[in-house]
Amino acid sequence: MSLSDELDVDFCFEVALPLVKQAGQEILRGFENKDKEVQSKSFADDLLTETDRRVEDLLIAKLKETFPSHRFIGEESVSSGGKFIASTAEPTWIIDPIDGTTNFVHGYPQVCVSVALWAQNCPQLAFVFNPVLDQLFTAKKGRGAFLNGRKLSVSKTTDLKQALVGGDILAYQNEVDRLEVSIANAKSVKAIARAFRIPGSVAITLAYVAMGGLDAYFEQGPKSWDFAAGVLLVTEAGGVVRSLLGEPFDLFGRNVLATSTEPLADQLAAILKPFPCEREGGPGPYKF
């Protein structure tokens, strides 16, 4: 049976869209609250707020009403010990309720809700919504990527010397070995590239590659819910998504290299160095 027989992507999109917008309003209300309740998870800048929980609970509960047979991977559910299966063979909604929680806590406007539907090990639709800046990025597989209804295309940059590159070199300040590799990678890139930017949200950074605002993005360490929506935005806007070393992208591999063009991906893969990072769900490969 084909995917189209099993999964009506257009219907899934229409169901999810108002829920993503509702989630965005929850984020906006929380963003404007100056007295947020904040907890730390695994380390000092891995933060959790009541809004994270409320948004994830809302999305999962409402989507389950319409899609009771679908699977769900949510950042806060997994972080609190919920069941996690590193597979998207079956229709699977992958949710990051607030990507950029530290930004959210401090009132820095690079925050979003990220929702993706994967099936047969491929992304089928994606939403990245920053309600603070009113930027709603959407994509369906094979139909293009959009920002507030306007079709997106990546930049045409092929030379790293002319590229604006995004990443987060300070994500592992509590793990010295990884931090040193991250800083070394950033130095190697900045020595060649025009400039470097750190938005502080994986999904937003990938969306900015899709819209042509960034020419490339690389990072190690984030998890599936950080990547799941943004990678479809990039590929549907005409860009390239690989692993850090240029191999096929693995959703659970905890690294990404996203660029506007193949030559740019080749140049970055040639200079970037990985650090050991445990794959979600154990050994792969798991690639699309």
C-alpha cells in the first residue's frame, strides 16, 4: 500500500495548522509574562517552563483526537521519561513545544514551536512558527516551503567565502572536550566565511536557511525534535541537508549540515570535525 493510500497529508496539514497557531498564542502569552516559572533539566541552560509543558500537552492531546493510531515524539515527554522509539516508519508527529527556551525565558524573540509529521522514514509536513515575530514557516513534501504563504527558495551561494553561516558554538560549555571541538569548527568556518550567526534555535536557523537569510548551518548535539521540521523546510526550498561530514542525514544522528547548494555543503564538510555524540535510540543507520 502506498503512502498516499495510508496518509492524507493535506488533511493532516489542515488539522495541525490551527493547533500550531494556537500553540503560538500560548507561547506569545508566556513570552510576555515577566514572572515565568523556570526549571533546569540536564544542565544550567537546558531549561523548562510551564509553557513548554502546556504547549506540548495541547498539541499531542488534540492531534491524538484525530489521529489516534499515530505515534508521537515530544521533547518534554521524552525528557521526563516517556517512551521513545527512534523510528518514523509509521506516521509520527515530532514536536518541540518551544525551540529556543533560553531565548524565551530571557525575552529574546528567536523562539518557535516546531511540529513535523514523518512517515516511511521521511518528513511529510512541517511547521515552524515564531509568534513573537509572526513568522509561520510551512512545508509539505514535494510542494515547496513557505513563509506566511510566500514561497521560499534558498540562496544561490556556492562559495564559503561569500556565505553567512549559522550554528551554536557554545551549546556544550559544560562539556570541555565537545566545547573545544565546537569552537575549533567555528574558527575554521569563520576564517573563510563572510560571517557567523547564532540565533539560538535549531528550527529557526534551519528556517532561515530555507528563506535564504542564511547560506548554511551546522550543529552537533541537538535531537530529533530540533531537526524534524526544519530539514523539510530546507529541502523543499531547494537546499541540501546532510550529516556533518557530508553523509546522508540521520534524523536521530544528532548532527546536521544544511546549505543552500551542494558546493557549499562540500566545502563545509571538508573542514568540519565531529565529536562523539550518542545517537538517539542506539546504533543506526537511519537515513532519508
